[in-house]
Amino acid sequence: MTQTRAILDGYTDEPAGLGVPPFVGVWPRYVAGLHPQTPTYLTVDDIRLIRYVSFVDNVVIDPPVGRTHIEVLNHVHDVETSRRILESVDSLVIVVGVQTPGKYLSARPGTLREINKLLAPFDVHRTLTGPVLTGGTQFRGGALPQLPEAEGYADLQPFVFESYDELQPYALKGATLLRQIPHLPDRIVELETGRGCPRESGCSFCTEPLKHKVQWRKPEHIIEEAKLLKELGARAFRLGKQSCIYSYEGGDSQQLEVLLSGLHALQPTVLHLDNANPAMVNRERTELFVKYLTPGSTAAMGIESFDPEVMQANNLNSTYDMAFSAIETVNQLGGWRGDNGCHALLPGVNILLGLAGETPETLDRNFAALKRIMDEGWLARRINIRRVVPFPGTPLYEHTGRKLLREHRRRYAAWIDRVRREIDIPMLRRLFPVGTVLKELCSEVHNGDTTFLRQIGSYPIVVAVQERLPLHERFDVRITGYMKRSLAAERVS
């Protein structure tokens, strides 16, 4: 007798991989590929909706007044169908794991405690997988991670593949899960290019070295999967799951061009990248990214701190001078504006608070470095500031933990606010002057009479339009003003 299986997607966010809508991550697809028949796809939104209906007779996900309920926006089934699946399915694989917590516009990842509580009424064989099995999961920066426990689960199964040759048939088979993904034209699909950390020893806080030895996936395997995903309806892709795309195949530019040119030939509407180690950024590889990627891409640089003492104490991946050299190189080659209104390729700067060696002067040094970016006339697509989460197994957890987070937390809020006012807003004015037209933005959520939109991409800017526009449609907008991390605009008819 054939067993029926389902996948529950709690959404994942790792140092090297994103699966929070509008991103389609690799974890549910790979799990789907392991089974003879494609499992039924559920999201954490589906089981939240079941609970909501037990308290509220008429749940309106996008009410005509007020805000869109993002915690249930990405449901796949109606309530009765979801309940019937959970009551009848033989096996449920649950994908969980947030290890780089952030702010999400149109989705909310599930926590372990939440999912356990929501599934309590259902007697189903449960297997837990995902990044949660390496170090845990945490939705909020600076907090202790939630650790997986066997209680409530029949299995804790990492689903680790020894090689990409072994993975390939499962990746192709699992691609069919896209047929069940809602609003697929508005989604960007993650393509795995590599795993593990190419450095001899990684940064003190990072969980990637705990998961895998470094491996690179062959260009032909990635292109083969992308071609199939496109046939199934995907149009936008991001090169992800690697700690540094500039390190692809050891930094081999010829292999990188084989990969990029092959993906470019598929004519995706979006082709973007993710992580970049500043120490590996050079002109040759940057020229290839600018040539083959679509405009609006961001090379997210894990600089984490501009304080030399913090850099050394946490074995960070670049020096102060390397970081600025990388920022300058990407600006020189990718700082031109494309047809969609965005620059071809820009750096993103990641800052982590609470690292080993941090002192009150660290904040001053970080601010001075961000001010230097402004003073040099360079562009940075975004400055991402997070409080670190010390995950078990990492050097940070073993030696420092949350000690500095507790000692310095009173200083963080004022410092972050200063960065947003004195750096972010002037940078947004430089990036998107009033009158700039941004094209093909997707309407994602409402708050009162305001609609929030973004282009499909790796780190798209949030844009607020003072109209209640229909969701999941595309609009062109003209920039009219600025907020701390977003833009105000009017619709272009």
C-alpha cells in the first residue's frame, strides 16, 4: 500500500540560503525529491489558519481596512483541505530553521514551539528536518536559539547528501513541488551552487562550517535544474546556498562564466546573487556578474564589523582595507542604472552586534566606516544590522555567548537609529533620486490605505504607495520621498 506524505514548510533563513516567501528555498524541494510520489505541500500558514478559524468565524486575510495578515498570507489550501491532509497523511516532514533572523515583509517563519503547538491536535508521524538540526533556530536576533528535541517527533532527520552527484536526481525530481507553490510568478527560486565554508576556519558565529565540508556544484547540474524549474513556471532565480559566490569553484573565473552564461541563456526575468566575501571580490569576477546578471542584484558582504579587534577576535573574512576595496570595485563596475530603474550590481553591508571583542568604541568605528562610504561617494544597496544569535557548536557560543549583547544592548537602539537617519536616508536619496521610475514592482501587502511593493529580486527595496492596490499584480512607480529603510512613491499609470 502506497504511503501518503506531506511536507510542512516552516520557512528557512540561513547564512547561506533563504526560503522565506517570496523566496522558494531548496529544503522542501530536496525533501520532495526523496519520495516516490511528490508529497503534498503545506506551509506553516496553513496550520495557523486552522487555529485561527477555531477562534474566529470569518478569517479575512486581507481585510479592506487595516493590515494584511502576513502570518497566514502564504497558505496553500483552504482550512478544511489542510485539516483533512493532516488527519489522513501517513507521514509529515517538517522543515524549520532560521539562523540569520531578519524582518520579512510578506511572511513570518514558524518557530519550533509554535509549530509543535499547532500540530498538537493531529496524530501524524512527524519527521523534523532543516537548518534547525544544526545549532537550532531563532526568529529574533540576540535571543537564545530554540533547540530541537526528539519529543513529539518520530525522527530528527538531517537529509544530508554526501555529494552533488548524489543530490542531482533528487533535486530534479523535487522540482515538481513548484506546481503546488502559490503565486509562483511572484516568487524567486533559490539555486544551490555550493555548500560549506571555503576558508580554513570560519567566522566565530557562523553555522555553515558545522553543516558540510566545502563542495561546489557543477555548472551543468545547476543549469539543468534551472531549466527544469523554468519549464515548471519559475522565472526568477538567485544563486544561493554558498557562503561566497565569488569563491565558486575556488574562484575559477572560467567555471563561473560557464555557469553564468548558461543560466543567462535561459532568459530568466531575474538572475541575482547573494553572499560575497570581500576578500574574494576582484574585477574579473565582478565583470562577469555585471555582464550576465539582471539589474538590481546585491552582493551581500559579510563584513560584520569594521573594528580590527573584532575582526581578529571573530576570525572575520576580510580586513578593513579588503572591505573597502571590494565596495569600490563593485561600485566602479556595477554602479550604472539598468532599464528597471535599479543599478546593475551594488554591495550590501552586513553588520553584526554582540561579537567577541566588541567594546563601546566598536559602534563608533562602524559608524565612521559607514560614513566613509558616504563621503567617498559610493553606493551601498542596503546596510543590514542584526544582533548576533550564538548557536551551539560555534566558537562564539563556546567563548562569548550573549555576554556582550547583554552588556551593550542599551547602546544599540540609539546607534541603529543614528545609522538609519544619517546614513540610510542620504544613501537612499543617492540611490533613488526623486523622480526615479522603478519598474515591475509586485504588490505584496496592505496597511490601511497603503500598499507595500517590491521588485522581484535578492534584496529589493520596499516601496510604499498611498493607494490600496490589488495584491500580486505588477506596477511601475515614481519615487516621491524617503523613510528609514524604504521609499515613498506614486503609481505610474
